[in-house]
Amino acid sequence: MAISAKLLGEDEYVVVSTRTHWKALIFPVFLLLVVAAGGAFLAAVVPEGSLQTPARIAIGVVGLLILFGFAAKPFLNWFFSSYTLTNRRLITRHGILTRTGRDIPLMRINDVSYEHGLIDRMLRCGTLQIQSASEGGQVVLPDVPHVEQMHLKMSDLLFGGPDGKPGDGYLDDEAPPEPLRRREPRSTAEPDSETLFSSDDNDRR
């Protein structure tokens, strides 16, 4: 869920915009399959009679409540949450009805690191840990997709410049092209009479 361009400052652009890793959807999808299979089985074994229809409706309602309470909420949290890295700040947005957000200027970040276990390495995600000079101190972003690349891009923006300042988008062995010097046009004006006479006198001597 990319951040709106209206919320970006002048000369600010998005470097990375992503949600948390899809592994947050593993449990909701698994629960959906279990509830659907279990509800279908229970509805099929309900004996015939006057209570068959109310019993099947009750089974369906209970299944929907379970899905809404334990599957829909994690899915909506994943859908409405985003991590956005620009050339100036790190932006986080969370929440379904009540939205919460945090913006961390890159100039206030002191250190950035990441960690990922065996399962995270298999799924290519991890946890990004950010040390900032703000009151919040440490910021932890869990389940960041391609966390190594995210860490690399943040490090380049923070420490990629030759003097320790945020990088300018060029690699360490590259330099931005120097501005072309404007070549002054040759003068086409004819020499004045004094210059001509003085040069003739010198030739005679």
C-alpha cells in the first residue's frame, strides 16, 4: 500500500514501499481452510428434521465469527500496514479503523541492523532494527520482505556518501558527472586601427 504522493515533500521520492511479509497470512489462510472444512462436515452430518436448517445456520454463524475474530483481523492488519522508505525519512503506517503512523527522519537514525532466523531466511524476510536519536529510541520493524536489500538501501542513504552524509545515489567507485564547462566563443571582432598601425611599425623595424 504505497503512500500518497501528496504526503511527500519537495524533491522527496519513494525508495522502497512494502507491506509486511506474506507469512503473516499463513495462519489466517490455514484457519480459513480448517473452518470451511469443519463447517461443511458438521453441516453434512446434521440429521434431517425440523432443526436441520437452524443447526446449519448456527454452524455457519459460528464459523463466520471464528474467521472474523481470528483470520479477518490479521489479514486486514497486513493489508492496511505499510513500510515506506524515502530519501529523507522512514514512514510506517498501521491500523484498520484507527490509523497510526510514525515518521523518522533519516538524519536522526544512528544505526540500522537486521536479524533473521532459519525460517526467515527460507522465506526471505527478517526484522529490521533501527536506533534513532528521537525519544522513541529503538524502532523494530518485524517481517520485512527482502530485509537485506532494505538494510542495504537504508545504509546507502545514511552512510553512502563520501563524507559520511546520506548517499547521492552513486556507487562508491563512481562519481557524479561534473557539470560541462561552457566554452567561450572566439572573438570575431576586427582589430582597431591602432593595433594595425602598431603591428606594421614593428614589422618594418
